[in-house]
Amino acid sequence: MATIKDIADRLGISVSTVSKGLNGASDISESLRQTVLDTAVELGYTTKQMRGKVQRKLCIFVENMEYETADQFGYDIILGFRQSAYRDNFDVSVIPLTPQFQATEKYDTYMLKNGYVGAFLLGCALQDEWMEQFRSTAIPTVLLDNYIKKNPSAGYIGTDSFEGIDNAIVYLMNLGHKRIGLINGSRNSMISDQRRQAYIDSMTAHGLSFSEDTMPYGYFVPEAAKPHVDKLLSLGITAILCGNDLIAAGVIAECERLGVRIPTDVSVIGFDDIPISAKLNPPLTTIRQDRIALGKCGLYALNSLINHVCISRTLLRPELIVRGSAGPAPD
Amino acid sequence: MATIKDIADRLGISVSTVSKGLNGASDISESLRQTVLDTAVELGYTTKQMRGKVQRKLCIFVENMEYETADQFGYDIILGFRQSAYRDNFDVSVIPLTPQFQATEKYDTYMLKNGYVGAFLLGCALQDEWMEQFRSTAIPTVLLDNYIKKNPSAGYIGTDSFEGIDNAIVYLMNLGHKRIGLINGSRNSMISDQRRQAYIDSMTAHGLSFSEDTMPYGYFVPEAAKPHVDKLLSLGITAILCGNDLIAAGVIAECERLGVRIPTDVSVIGFDDIPISAKLNPPLTTIRQDRIALGKCGLYALNSLINHVCISRTLLRPELIVRGSAGPAPD
């Protein structure tokens, strides 16, 4: 378990300042106090006073997503959620979710018997058994990247894929690219379908040509890129958009293997801006999702649903982070 | 100026309980304390302690919308915004907006010279001069029912028109209606365009026929209904959706003048659920917008933008409120 010193070390401040932050002393600034509390939540430090508060229970279900360490996609989303939950006096459990789990437990039953007043779901696939149950649940439920039609108890939170993909395509067009491909994430994922549609819409709006072959589905891992890179290059593609940064890392590795230079021969743009992006060679130009903010907005939406304010969807702006993996189109 | 007794009378509680709520005494419940504070905000009551807090300044610009009294559309939106703003320590000014005002003052300049850190805009028209300026402003700006593309400083908040219109059409179909029309709000309004598209999408999805003639534009006032009712009826329309409740009130008045019975001869469904809806004859079936929640979410989105969390859009669920103005289709 973390100590006050761990918090002090992380923030580079003294133990007595951390102590003041935790105890609500008036002689430190509100923003520093909040940072101390946020870090306490991240490191799992609790005081007797914190534990003594009356808390309602929430849970986060995670499927198809890595989240255990700070370099993984889900980590900051869960952290942002927990930081906001702490302020609103909720206790949060993180529960790994599998198809087997969903086959064994009904969603509503599981929530009720465990006393959870709401849930945040990360990474559900369209064919998941619980997805059908979310259509009629009366339990406040917020889903990242999944939209449940017409159920006022279910909210959707995500980043605007349409604006993100269009920003990237406009950026590439300004660099002279016309033949742009998309190696998408997995099928059976709402977010893959959304990014595919975003690609189609943007390419159409800008008068660029595309086909089934220029927008293959893959999976959200580096290995998924391998079979597609050579094929896209043979179609004359000069820039490859990727369903996430891991796929982009796979594209970079495959290009290296093929002796294809980035960005001289082909440009590559990722999606997410996970920590690894900046460390790739070349550093990855990518469409950033603010994952701490996604978590915080997820908690806000869930707390709203609990209070009968029926937020249907909240979308965040994506931001194009320009690094070295996209450059002028080859002649 | 309101007194403690005014708050007590409004809530039907004692003056001493109000006093406890205002002073944060520990022997009343948190929810009652919040209700007391919300009512103090609504009635404009302030204590010395409230006035003494350091406050940042926000403003609400209102155009093309009534908001002065509780029966008007904008009242609850502004109230919800102000109630949340109070909790987050913001001071709020409400400023009527006109085309003349926009021609005289640049948005950014006006905000800066008056020390406003953010604005909430209600009722802007698409051709408004400021709409162009919102595309590039760096000042946190949230718009009700208007979406600004690709500016991370601008957020959009509203109710999901697509789900609202589809709910109403499905409801009418279950009552046997096939010929459904829409008397829309004014042109040059994003929300009119959205509801028109929602009508087109839903009618298409359900295999129902429509044409330009079945979805005329009007204006968001009762008088706008008059020229369209007879025309729609002559096309065999048996159910009329309306761009808002005021138009629906106009449809009811015109039907009475023409001797057309509601809902026996024609069904009418409004949009908004303003207080007048329940008092019409027959009481209006309508698509409800939770206006207090719109205001609260507006403040949340604005406060997020101020803190560099770029909320792009937040949509609330509409709710179909069933009263007496829609019934089975005539044989």
C-alpha cells in the first residue's frame, strides 16, 4: 500500500505539504490540494477519514482492453473515472469482463446482488451477450464507444471519430497525399464501424477515391497490420491511417522489414496517442484521445444517470498530434 | 429582492430550516440543503457569505427565445445553468442578443473587455454574424442547439432530435397512422434542419411516404401553424408533428377554427413540453426536453472547456409525454 512519502515523491513536494493536502488545510492552494488527492487516488492511498465516508458503489467492467499499467490504453480512462468518483464519494471496483462471465451472470442480477448503483463499461463488442441486456436495463450504465438506442438509463461516451479522421485526412492532403488507406480495428466493434464510416465520409467529401481494399479490418494489435501493409502499398497508397496506435506500431515494424521508409515512402498516422506513440521510430503522428477526460466525463454521465438526468451521449474533441511519421507525399 | 421567508414559502418549510440550509448547518439533509440553495439562486436571494466568495464571471446570451417567466422555454435552461454555476462559484449575467449587437461588438472583444471567462449561447441563428466568429474563438463557448466544427473551445449541447422524432413516429404508427406530417420551426436554424432530417430518416426507415409538402418550415410561434394545417389535411395527413409546442398550440387553434377534431380527425404532437402543453385542450402529447438538465449540462460543458477538457457535444434523451392530442388514426 502507498504511503504519504510515495505521493510526495511522485509530485516532488514535501511530506508535510502532502499531509496538508490530504487533511484539507487552508494554507495550500485548491489546485495543489486537488492534485494531492488525485495522486492519492491513483496510488491507492487512503486515510481513515476517506474510508469513513459513506460511499455508494460503482463498478468498471473491462473487456478487450489493457489497463493495468500507465502505458496501456485503459489506464488513464479508469484513473480519470476514479479521480472524479472519489470527489463525488463513490467507491469503484474494476472487474475484468469476458464472454464466459456474461454467459454465467445476467447484468442486472450481478449489479443488484453486489450493490452497485451504476457501471462504466470499457471495450464491449457488438455481439456481447450483455449488449442486448443493456437495451432494457434500468440500472445507470455508461459505455465507452458503444451506443444503446432509446434506453434512458444508458449513456455513451467517446471521442468524435468523424472529426479525428477528417483532421488527419485534411492534414495528409495538405502534404500532397491523395491515395490514403485505413487499416481498421476489429469487426464487431462500434468504434471500428464508426471510424470506417468517418473515413468514407471524409474521403468522399474531399473527392478522394477509396474502395473495400483501401479500408481493411484488422484487430487492435500490432500483428494485425502485417498482412495489409504490402497490399496497400501495391495499390499505390502513400499514407496509412490506423485504427489505433498499436496497429500503427505494427505498420512501422512491417515497413522496416520491407525496407519501406517512413515518412519518405509512406506516411503513417495512429489513433489514441498512448505513451508508446512518442517513442516509436519515427515518433508517431496520431489522433489523440484525452483518456483522463474520457474517464472524468464517464463518471459525470454516470452520476447524471443516477440522478435521473438522461445524458444520451458525450463526445470529446480529438486532437491531431504532429510528430515524425507523416510527411510530404512521394513524387 | 427575495427574503428568507420567500424561500420558505416556496418550499413549504420553516424559515429556520431555510436558514440552516443557507448556513450549511449539519442537522438538515444534504438534498434539502441543495434544494434550499437552488431556490435561493432561482429567487435571487444572496447572503453576505455568498457575495463574498471569489467568483469568475460567465454570461448567457439569449436570442430568438423567451426566458423571463417560468412558462417560457428558456427559463428552466437558464435556471439549471445558474444553479450549477452557483455551486462551482461562478457569477452569471444574462444578456439579450440581437443581430445589431453582433454587428456592433466582436464576440471575443466583448468577452474580454467585460471579464467573462466563458459564455453559453441560446437561440443563435445559422446566419448570425457571431456564428462565424465562434469557429475560431479561443474563449470557452457552449451553444445550445448549434454545433461548431473543429473548434476545441466550442461545445454543443442539446436533446437528441433523431430519437425524439422517431419515438413520436413509432408511437403514431402503433396507433395506425401512416400519413404523418411535420410543421417545422424556422429556416436558418440548426435545430430545424436536424428535426427535418430526423423526420426524413425515421419516415424512410419505417417505409412511410413523405415529400417537401409534408414537411413545411414555419417559425417557432403559434401563428406559423395557420397556413399549413389545411394544406396538410388536404394531403390526407392524419398526424402532425410540430417543431415545438407553440406551433402545436397554433395547430390546435386552427383545427378548432376549421371544425377539425383532435385527436379524432387528426393527431398532434409537440416538441419541448413547456408548461402550457399540459393546459391545452386537448392536453398536448409532446416530446419532452429536460430543460433544467440542459442548463446544468451546459454549465458542466462550459466548466470543462474552461479546464481544457474539450467536450464537443452532449446530448440528452428526449422523452415522449403521452397526453390527449394523439389517438388512433381515423378509419
